[in-house]
Amino acid sequence: MTLTRLVLWRHGETDYNATSRMQGHLDSALTETGWNQARFAVPVLAGFAPELVVASDLHRARDTASVFTEATGVPLRIDERLRETHLGKWQGLTTTEIEVEWPGMLELWRGDGTLSPPEGETRVEVSERALAVVDEVDREFSGTVMLCAHGGLISALTGRLLELPVDRWGLLGGIGNCHWTVFARRPGGDGRWRLSSYNAGTTR
């Protein structure tokens, strides 16, 4: 089997997002705004008719995904390989705090997928574990699968699926809370993924 479409959906707003703190593997919770963002997105995302939703095991992604699956009846699978980038010593800090402790490093990291935060992981490593999930569902399904994950992971996986040089991944913009990115394959094509939309979302 081979998928024809892949939807990458970022979780809703969290308490860490609301206070501009880096999350990484920290298990932050959705705010009421985040829950509502997920509810508003359901009717639009349902139009993609996913056969399966696979979510990161972190609560912000799992809870976002559950809003969709409980409303639609689509099966939900949990996979820790869809976790956000491990940000090491940066987890829980604001960008200002990071800049004070590691001057200039944050900007370098944002532009280089091969760099990692202190005791963290690179975006290349993140893309590899996420790609393994895509490869698995690609063998199982022939329609659409939706992954509910995190902004950093989605950007890294986008670069990987588009086969962009790693030094160009930094040109991809960020993903808004509860926004999504869509990839498609042409029937009878070469099997390569093509970007249909990036950082799309509802107006509410």
C-alpha cells in the first residue's frame, strides 16, 4: 500500500506557549484556547477523511488528536517517535533566558538542522524518527493518514519529505498552534511527496 496524502497537524496552544517557554519533551497542558482551537479545526480536517490519526504521546498532541478522533470516530494511535525535539537544557526556558546563558546559540540552532541544544537532539535526528513513522503508515494505508505532533518536528519532517538540503530547512517558517501541513502524491507518479499546503489553519 502507498499513501496518497499525509496531513501533519500541530497541537493547540499550551500553558508554555502562552508564556513563551520552550517545551521540548516537557509535558505541558493545553489551555482552554488550545482546546477550542482543536474543536474549531475538526470540521476542516475531517474533510481530508483520514483513515488513522497517529499522535505524539505528549499530552498536548494526544489531547488535541483526541478532540478530532472522538468527534469523528477515526482510530487513534500513539507513538512517542512523534515527540517534539528534545531541547536539553533549554527546556522550560524563555528565549531571553537562553540568550543570556548561551549568547547567539539559539539563532545558530534555528538555522542549522545539524546543531543540537546542550544535551538535546538535532532536527535531523527528529526527522529520522518521524520519517520512520511515515514509512510504517505508508505500508499500511492507501488513502490519508494524519499525524498530530509538534511544530519543530513538523518543520523538520517537511524538509525531509521534500528532500531539501539540511542547510535550507531553516527557511521553512514556523507552524502555528493547531495549524496543519499537507503532502500529496500524484496517482501513478514517482512516489515522491509534494507540498500541497503549509501552516494552513482556520480563521477562528
